[in-house]
Amino acid sequence: MRSCKIGLSVFVCLLAVFSTSLGSRLPMVSVESRVLAQALDARKAEADKLLQQGREQFKINLRQHCSLGNRH
């Protein structure tokens, strides 16, 4: 009977230690995830902006090329 109480006490202590250490870690994971998501959003926005600029420049160059071709 006494060994069951000791075993139960050890289990409760370990459970308390692990739950508090895990609980204190979860907010950090959440913060890190939000920071990572914001960084990825910023990179995607920059990539979309550069892609749009490239498309616009391509159209400009194509128009210039076509207008030069008609001169000859």
C-alpha cells in the first residue's frame, strides 16, 4: 500500500513538472509560428511585386521591339 502511494506521488510530481514545462513552451511556439508566418507573408508579397514588375517590363520591351521592327 505504501509503495502505491509513493508511486502515485512520483507520478503526480512528474506530471506536474512536465505539464508546466510543456505549458510554458507552447506560447513560444505560437509566437515563433506567427513571426515565421509574417516573414513568409512579407517574402511572398515581395516576390509577387517583383513578378508583376517583370511582367510589366516584359510588355514594355516587347512593345519597343515591335515598334523598332516596324521601322525597317
